[in-house]
Amino acid sequence: MFKIDMQSGKPVFQQIIDEIRLSVASGKYLEGDKIPTIRELAAELRVNRNTVAKAYRELEQCGLITTRPGIGSIICDTASHIRKTEKKRILKEKIVDLLVEAYHLQVENKELIEWLEQEMEKMSNEKGGK
Amino acid sequence: MFKIDMQSGKPVFQQIIDEIRLSVASGKYLEGDKIPTIRELAAELRVNRNTVAKAYRELEQCGLITTRPGIGSIICDTASHIRKTEKKRILKEKIVDLLVEAYHLQVENKELIEWLEQEMEKMSNEKGGK
Amino acid sequence: MFKIDMQSGKPVFQQIIDEIRLSVASGKYLEGDKIPTIRELAAELRVNRNTVAKAYRELEQCGLITTRPGIGSIICDTASHIRKTEKKRILKEKIVDLLVEAYHLQVENKELIEWLEQEMEKMSNEKGGK
Amino acid sequence: MFKIDMQSGKPVFQQIIDEIRLSVASGKYLEGDKIPTIRELAAELRVNRNTVAKAYRELEQCGLITTRPGIGSIICDTASHIRKTEKKRILKEKIVDLLVEAYHLQVENKELIEWLEQEMEKMSNEKGGK
DNA sequence: GTGGTCTAGACCACA
DNA sequence: GTGGTCTAGACCACA
């Protein structure tokens, strides 16, 4: 599935959240798909069950999955109903971060957009191939 | 100069780092410019001297500023000598983050690129206006 | 374990760094070994937790240990991948220091080498005895 | 004469002390030689006069130079009358430092001794050539 | 006046 | 239980 990077500094529970969100965004998981149980994923990633539980709890709270005790978790909703201005605020913050980093790495705007478009295509291919 | 958001969840020292990196990226600071002393910035932002010192220490360690006891700190190097493959790795990670977020917020690729280009223009204007 | 000398003029955090580097060099710690937690070492040496944390942060930054929140710290890498010329530069500086000191103390070169070899043997004995 | 490295982290006054001690150890200065006045050296190195004054004060206090107001400073004594056990203590500390560093840089004992002997020869040549 | 070191102590996130 | 962040405040070395 995916690997946890213990050296990365990013909290383990956050890595799990990010990976599951990526799986949904790239089409690996579709609405209604079952995802691994907390026990299964904890065993596979060799992390504490509480850590996986925390990740699932947050994913549930933001509406991406539903966890039913005894059954497991399923992807429940890929639609987000946040207002446009809020969306713009969230994404602009990430965009500025990206631009600042690119500036310090001395990467040209043109090249940055190229890489962005490559990743967009890669993602939509993964979805198409499914 | 800028404000610290105590509610944001982002550590104060990290906000300081991000703001100074942004100031360099947007051309507000140029190589050789003096930045506020630790004491000055701490007083202005109303945070502890140690917190500013921590931010400056990290900025120094990654080569953006030089701090000399008894003198203060200056912007010392905006050129980064990281290898191309490494640059690509760093930026692709941030790009994927951005795309995942955009997907979940149901923002079209086209719109995302538009917003990115707006921010690019805004930054280069700030530089030009200097 | 070891003692902190509050009179020595050498900063406490630096003494901690030096002692742990010595422990690794003399074979007391091997790759993968757990070292005391920040809290434990602070209690034992009777210094502030922040001071130990600073020492550990620097040891981590130069790649000798890995610290993980909630877990503790382990020795992670005794191999240094610095280029030969760089190694020579670093050590020659220390060698010149040593020779200047020996000159002013009027210690003969022959005697200095003798003492050096004694220390080398002492260290390798500690490793062998492990 | 020599350069001050403002980036090195070593205090400026300490760099001056080290350089003058080196000059004596390597035979560049002999007993009775005049060294630059505080004003001259401060001008040449482009550092604060107080900083040079501090270095000279410490050199005088440990008996290496004599400063006479209005006249300047001369090298006055290269003989140190410290007891043997004290000498050994001072040098052993520096030797252990050197060995720990060499270990972490993965430099063999044999090679380290080779480099030490090279520096010894270099120094004695400088003296002979005088 | 400047940054560096250190303390005591509070509160938080994570495993 | 572990490390991380932050504060208020003291004292020191250096320029």
C-alpha cells in the first residue's frame, strides 16, 4: 500500500491521512469502497493502533470516510461543500508556500507550471486507468 | 511588518521563518539587507526573545541569514545550491499536496492554474515595485 | 554516566554533545542503541530539560542520533560521508591547535606522539572490552 | 598577515590570540620582536580596537607579550613554567577531542599520525627557514 | 546593545 | 511517558 517515513518529521497519523486523501484524489478509492480496518492497517504499517485510529477519526470528522464498529470503514463522500471564498483562501496559502519554496530553490515559474501540469496528468491517468 | 496568529496552530517560530522567507522571495529583502534584531522583532511581535532566536537559528542553519553576536542579522544568500533532482523532489511533494487539496475542494485544474498565475504575478509586481 | 562541570566555562549543552560523541567513538554506544531520554538525562545530570534538548537537537542535526517524539532517541549513524579533503581540513585545524599548545607548553614532538598513542590504545581497549 | 573569519563562530579576539600564538610557535616571531600596535592591527584586520585590546590583554596575562603604553607590544617569553602533570592534562583533553573527531570522520589512526607528522615537519621547516 | 546560555515551569501533540 | 513550544527572566560574552 504505502510506507510510513519515521524520519520525516511529519506525524505518523498525518501521513496516514495524507495517503488516504491522495488515494481518493487519484481515484484509487471510489465512493463506497472499503478501506483496511484499523487493525489491518496498523499491522501492515507497523504503527500503534491508536495512531491509525486517530487518523481515521479525523478523516471521519471531515466527512471523507464512515467508520462502523464491527464492520470497518468505507469511503463515503468525495464532495466538499465549502464555500468558494474559503476554498480560495485555503489553496492560496498553499500556493504561496509553493512559490516561496520555488523561489528559494531558484526554479523558474515556467518550469514550476510544467511540473504542476505533469502531476495533474499523472493523477488523471491513474483515474482513467482504473 | 507582519502579525503573529496565536490561534493558527502553526508554531510561532515557524510563522516567523515563513514570513522572512516570503519577504526574501517577494524581494522585500535583498542580499546584504539587515533584518530586525532578535530583541526588536520580539518586542514588535510581542513574543519571547527565545522564540525569535529559534526562528533565526533555523534560518541561519539553512543558509538564508547570518547572525553575529553584538551586531545583528543580515540576509546572506538567496542562491541555493541544491541539485536539480533534489529540487524536483521537494517541489513535487508540495505540488501533490496542493493537487490533493484542490481535488477534495473540488477545484478544477484550470482554475487552480489561474490562481497560481495570479500569485506569481502578484509576487513579481512586488519585486518590480521595489 | 558522566558529570557536568559547571565551572569549566564550556557550555553545558556542549559538554553533553562531547560526552555522547565520545561514547560513540569509544564504542560505549553502537548503532541502534537507545540513549537516555531527555527527561532522564536532565534528571541525572541535574540540568534543565531544555539544555539536554538543545544538545540532542544538535546531535540529530549532524546525523549522530535520531529523536522521535513519544519514543526517545537512538544512535543512528556512525558513518560520516564527508569528502576526504574536507576531513583533512577539519582535522588539520585541530592538529595545528594541538601543536601550538604543545609548543607553548614546551612539550617535545616525541612526547606528544607518545601521549597520542596512549590515548589511541586506551580507546581501542574500551571498544575491545565491550 | 592573517585574515579574520567573521563566519567561523570563533570569537574575533580568540582568532587573534590563536594567530599570534601560532606565529610564535612557528618561529615567525622570536623573543623581543615587536608586534603590531593595537591601532595598526585593528586597522589592518578591520575590527574594533577594543577587540584587539582584549586579545592583547589576555596574551599579556598569560605571559606571552608585554605591552608598554606609548611604545607597543613585544614578544617577551616563550617559556612556560607549568608543571608536567598540568601540561599532560591540558594536552590529553585536546588529544581526546582530536581522536573523537577522527573517529567520527572515519579516519584511521595511522593516517591521523601521518597528518600530525606532516604538520610537525611543516612547522619546524618554517622555523628553520627563518 | 547584541546574541547566547540556562532555568523553572506551563501546556500541548503524539505514540 | 515522550519530545516540542513558549514564556519570563537572569546572567554572560562580545563588539
